Amino acid sequence: MRAKARAGAAPRAGSRASTAARQRDRSPAEDRAQRIGALAARLGALAIARGAVLATAESCTGGLVAGAITAVAGSSAWFDRGFVTYSNAAKTALLGVPAAVIERDGAVSEATAQAMAAGALAGSDATLAVAVTGIAGPGGGTAAKPVGTVCFAWAARDGAVETATLHFRGNRAAVRRASVAAALAGLVRRLQLA
């Protein structure tokens, strides 16, 4: 019996060891992907609990925020639509961002992000929208707005707006992933406070 008990215990210990090894072997990108998935799932639970409906307006992330949201099964119950407005003309045509705002503050600015979020609300049935606009690189940065500069806006149908400018490190993919995580975290935070 003792031999069987020891033999039975060994696979469990080995299983724990192999799980720990897999966790150690995960790349930072895999960790971020897992974090994004967890944020999107948490967002869905909060949106359902609060009766919220979401929309996204994206530039540098090119639809990745909407993609993370719609990866959650059942997200059609709480996600209305996403706008991918990569060019300045698209921001104006689809979201109503005034050309004067883009000319004055730049496409990568909190003012533009705020106008994008307002446009997403105006063009959807959402109660809460997030907008993302930034410089993912490798080119396009300036001394004032280096690569990795990303502006966000979270706007609610009741008129409440929050904006932020964050600076991320890494290559283009890393900046975009970090931007998705920040956009989702901001939505989660807003719904937690609701």
C-alpha cells in the first residue's frame, strides 16, 4: 500500500512542477494576453451587472480593444460596436471629430480622444465608450510625443469624461497590447465606480 501511495503522489507533485515550469516559461506577451483576457471577462461581468452597453473608438490599436471584448462569449449582450478610425479623415467622417481639434492638438491628444469617445457614443446605443489614439511606432514619434505615447478617453452617456495620456515602452506590438490593457482597465474602473 505504501508503494502505491507514493506512486500516486508522485504524478501530482510532477504535475505541480510542470505547471510551475509552464508558468515560468510564459513570455511577457503571453502574460499580457492572459491579463487582457481576464480584464475583458471582468468587464463583461461588470457591464451585465450595471446594465451598461459599450462602444470603442480606436486608432493605433486598430480594433484590438473591440477584439478583446468580443473574444468574451456572450459579449453581444453588452457590446454594441467598435469604430476603427485610423486616418484623420476617418476620425472626422465617422466620429465627428472636428478637423480644427486635430489641427490644433494633433491626432494624438486627449482632446482628439475625447472627441472620438463622444462620437462613439453619438453613433451607437452605448452608455460608455473608450477611445484610443497614439503612436505605436516604430516611426511617427516626435520629441514632444515620442513613440509609445497613447491618449485615452472614457466617456459616459451622462456626460462624465475621463482622459489620460500614457507612455508605453517596447516595440509596436507591445505598445498596442499595453494600450488595449489600459483601455479595458479604464472601462473596468469606471464600471466599478458606477
